[in-house]
Amino acid sequence: MKTPIRYAGGKSKAYNPITEHLPFFPKPKRIISPFIGGGSLEVRWASERNIPVLGFDVFWCLTNYWQHQLYKPKEMHEILHSLTCSKETYNKIKEELSSSLKSIFRYKISIPNN
């Protein structure tokens, strides 16, 4: 399974070199990712290798996205579907996100495995 978002600085091309360092047996009990970003590695480990993943990131908007993608996908679809695709909508959302970037705390998400 691939991640539904692209993220600047993503690790997707590093999947094979990083994954070859994971033990096959015994399988890791979980993977903790301090910089989940777009989650390309983490989503594949959870879906293809059935390894639970805990993901963290300093960007709360990103972890908020993942929480909704994983646990409230229908609600998120409805919200996104209701938005008008326009420069005005883009600028409004960009401003809302920019004004809310006041905190630099790590936020946690948990990607369920199969």
C-alpha cells in the first residue's frame, strides 16, 4: 500500500535500503518513527509486513491529517469534497494553517497494521 500524500523530503526511495536492516525473524514488535512525514515507509511496513507503527512529527498539521485519514476517513472526505477548488480557498486554508503554527511539540499517531 502506498501513502495517500506526497511530502517534501520523503523517504519512499529509501524503502529497500532501510527495510533490509529490519530483522525478518523475529519480526519487530513495533516501529517508532520520529519523523513520519508522508508516512511512505511506515504505511508499507504496517500494511505489507504487518508491523505496528507509532509515528511522531513536530508538524501538528501533518499528524492531524494522519489522525483523520486513519480514524475518520469518511468525515475527512466529506470536508475535502465540500471545498471549492479556487485560489481564494487555497489562500484561506493556507492562512489558517500559517496562523496555527505556533507550537513546536511532537504529536503522536498510531498506524494500525493489518
